[in-house]
Amino acid sequence: MASKWILRAVLVAVLGLAALAGVLFFGIDPNDFKPQIVSAVRENTGRELIIDGDLELSLFPYLAVSIDGVQLRNGQGFEGPFLTLKNARLKARLFPLLLSRLEVVALDVEGLSVFLTRDAGGRGNWMDLATPEEPSGAGGGGSMLKRDKRVPVLASLIVDGLSVSEARVVWDDRLKDNHFDVSGIHLDVSDFAFGEPFDVDTRAAAIIGDMSGELDFSAKAVLELDRLEAEKLNLTARLSGEGLPRSPETITLSADYFSTDGRLDNGRMQGLGLDVRFATRQMPGAGSAGNMEVAPFSPKDACARLHLPLPAFHDPNALERMEFSCDWAAVDEGIDVSDLRLVLDNSTMLGGISVQGRKNPFVSLDLRVDSLNFDRYRIRPAESAGRPSSETGEPSTLPMRELRALNGNATLAVGDLTAANVRCTEALLRGHAAGGRLVLDEVAASAYGGRLQASGALDLRTDTPAYSWSHVLSGLQIGPLLGALHGQEFVTGTAGGSASVETKGHAVPVLLRNLGGTYDFRVVNGALNGVNIGAKVRDGIRALKGQSAGPAEPERTVFSVLSGSGSIVRGVETSRDLLLLAPRFRITGGGQTDLVPMVMDYRLTLHLDGSEGTFDEGALGLRSFPVRVSGPVHEPTIAPDTNAVLRSLGLSGSRAVGDAIKGVGSGLNKGLEGLKQLFK
């Protein structure tokens, strides 16, 4: 009896299906459903669907559905279509559908075009199609796909053959002015099923800016409901265009393994003279980690192949070699770059970088460089270049907004540093930035036997930037330093000193006018080269006595002490204790220098006694005479007070006396020229 009822039930089901098929096949025109389909799309997406072609439906020997001429319009604020489709054909087996399993015999898609656009405000034309976030507490764990009730049907999908031809993707980014057009996409996949490996072999043509290219891609992939993995990925791009002078350029991208959960094994990119290897992996929680290695290459050659102009560096061999490697780990909203190694020409930098947070990120740098020669990368000035802003008084162009946003700390150590032909060792810069204030906590360096310790700050919390700086210098050998800077040792000796200054403003003249602070310096056991002030004084006195000049001496003024100190108030520097102590004379005095127009007015006294006694020629009673140094700092006038000297000697005016004193003034002038080089 049971078997009889089963046979009857099967017979009724078969007859029912046959009757339903007959009604569908002979009594229903699928085009009658076009208005309902268009209405459903409008209600669910807010967009217009246009179906220009016919809908076709057949049941035997397969369920076959075809559609032609489909266009999905863009959302509000965007023009043109979002998607167009020339035609699509689907064939599926009937019996598996009764078991809620979709087995596709063939799926052919021709002329599918997707037009993606991002406007100047950063809004994409696809964003209104995104699935809205579920309310908190809704649904269980896992991905949305796994919670979707339609997943059992989708998961059972089997496709014997998938063919995509003449597909196209257009990207128009008006925010960053990027555009590309990938067309002619062909994809052939056989025996596709979720969770089962299938081969992908596709090709396409691309236009990116003024470049065009041919793309070939192959891989063995496995597609799960919420995960894609692929093995043996290979992408080859052959690019041509005006931006590639050596066209065509071939770029390859490959990987042993890739998955959308964040794992990539043995990735490699080659082309344009570069060879880059990289890998990523998941970390516990929501983190990921990886590494990157860039093999040695020539930045100069890469820029030439990309048609990127380089400035004329002082060293024509600069940027000949570079290599890079690092490890990285990203957790939550932070990323740490460790074991960083960057080689540029003859310099190697090691260290790490940490960035924490997305909004107002905290950046921490700890970098060490073995040697760095900035002079190699100095740009040769153009012959027509004008005077710098420091001379023209143009306002500075500090990126105020960007600097105020800085948040973090940095340490940079350089073992051997060369800049402006000056070489120093053990250079260190350590600072921090927060709340619109940039602080140099420590600036230190050793050079020419001396050591510099300094600190400074830039305060941008108001509309007018404020600067402060202080330093202590000890044990510096001035001669070698001036030789490196100017090619001549105008002054020699061991120098030390300190300064503490502050100012505020935008343009250089304003900064100088607002400058205030204190300073002091001291040079011991030194000499002014190129002039012998003592010999000038001696011969001047001998001329007063009617005697011939003394024996020739080297053009060098030896001194035991050169010192001074002073204060700066609103851009005016004042010193009252200038001292130059030589064996047979000394110079004392003081004065002022206005740093805005750069004019000076110093009143000095030359005393005819020094660290080793007085001149033998001093028998006439001459002990000292005043000298005034005034005028532009770059070319001052040095004028001994001849009348005062004559009055002190009780003599009437005499050309011989005047000429002798002017000779001394000429010697002082040369000596001052040497001193000026010390402070350039």
C-alpha cells in the first residue's frame, strides 16, 4: 500500500510540473514583468532600470533566461549610467532547483560596463547601494552572508561554464583627478562551484591618463561565501605612452598565495627597474603584519623611465643607488614599522616608525644614520634666481595648518654629517610636537674639537609664529671651521660661548625687529690672519718719532683673548665689554648694531699695552687712542680719532701724524674683516 501511494504522489508531482511548465512556456510572456522589475529596482535602490531588449524564457532541456540592453542609472548627483549590459544568458538544470540547488550549465555575459565615479567632495556613486548597517544587537555572529536566508541556495551554486566578454570598468575620481578605463575584459571559467578550485585566465586593455596597456591575468582560485583565495597569481602589464619614454614597459605582479582574510605569500612586483618583494599575514584579533624588501635600484633611472624630471644636484652622481626593507604590524588603529633599513647612495638609515590613531595620529620616529652628506643633494641655483626672501623681506610661507596638526616625537641621530662643507659627528636631534607647539628638546653635535648643545621651539598656537633658541658652545677650533666654510682661516683659536634668543613674526625684518635675548663669546690663544695690527701700531709710532718702519713681521695678529657679551632688545644688539688682548696692545669698548638695517656704531679704544707689556716706541707718552667703527655691517668705516691723539701728545696737526694713525686704522679694518668671517 505504501508503495502505491508513493507512486501516485510521484505521478501527481510529475503531472503538476508538466502542467506548470506548459503554462509557463505557452501562457506567460516574461516581458510582461518588465514594469514590475523596474518598479522593484526603483523601490529598493532609488535608481532607474532601463530594459531596452527582450526577456526570454525557456524550460527545455534547461531553464534558460536571457536579457538584452540593460542600463542602471546613477543615483542623485551623478550623471550617466552606473551600469550597462549588452546581453546575458543563463542556462540551469531543472531538477536540482527542486532541491534548492542551482546548477548553471552556462552563464554568458557580454558587454558589461561599470562606471565608478567619486565627486570632488569624496562621495562615490556606488555608496547609496551599500548595505546599511544593522542595528546593534541584531542578528547573530558571523558575516552578513552567513546570516542571509538565501545563502543555502547561493552556496549550492555550480557553474559548468562562465564566460565574460567585452567587459569594461571606468574610474573617474574628481577628488584626486585620477582616471582610468579598463576595457576588453575577457574571463573564462569552467566547472565553478563554491569551495572548489577553478582556473582564471583573463585579459584586458587599459587606459590610465596618457598611458595605455595590455593586461594578462591568471590564477587558480577558490571562492567561498565570504572569502576568496588564489594560488599562482600572475599579472603582466605592457604599458605605453608619453609618460614612459622607453615604451613599452613591462610590469609583472605575482604571488604564491593570496586570500581576502589578509594573507599574501611571496608577493613580487618587477618593472621600471624595480624588484619589490612583500608578504602579509593575519595576527591574533583584527591585526595584520608583513614585510617588504626593495632590491637595489637606481632612483635616477626609475625617474627617467617615468619621465619625472630631477633637479640638478651639486653631485651629478647623486641618487644612483637605493634599497629598502622593513617589517610592519597593524593592530586596531595603529601601525608599527620596525627593522627599517633605507640605503641611499653611501648612507644607511636604520630605525622604526610608529603611527597610532586615525584622527590626530601620534607619530613616533627613531632613526639612525651612519653618514649623511647634504651637500651632495644641494640643488644648483638657476642663473636667473632672485635674491632669497631673507633679503627681500617677503613673508615666510610656513605650512601653519600642517605644522599645528603634528603630534608625536622624533629622534634622529647621524654618526657623520656634512652640510655647507662643514663636517660634524655624533649629531643628535630630539624633539616633540603637540597642540601647535614644536619643541627641539636637544640639538647636539661635535665638530672641529668642539661640542654644541642647543634647544629651541616654534610656537604656532597663535596667528603669529614665535621662535626661541638657546645654545652652549665649547672647545671649537675656529680656524678649521672657517676654512671649511669660506676656504680661508681668517681667525684661529679655541672658541666657546652661549646665546638665548626669542622672536616672533612672519617676515624676516619683523623677526629681526622682535628679536631679544643675551649672548656671550670667548676665543682664546688665537690669531687674526692677513693683518698685523701690532706692527701697524709700532710703525705708526715710529713715524711720529721720525723713525723708519720696524722689521717685517708675518701678517698675523696673535691674541690671547677675544671676548664679548651683550643683550638684544627689539632687534638692537648692544655690547659694552668687547676685548681683544694681544701681546703689545689691547682693544676695549662697545657699541650697538641695529639688525634690521644692519648698521653698526662701535666706539673702541686701542691701548698701547698688552699681555706682554708695551711698545718700546711709547716714549712719546702715547698710551691709547679712540677708534670709531660705524656704518653698514658689511662695509663699516673705521676712523681713528686723530685730533684726540694729537691733543694727548700736545702736538699741532701734522700730515705725517695723520697718515700714521690712518695706517693703524687700515690695519684695524683688515682685522675686523677677519672677525666678520667668524660670525658669517
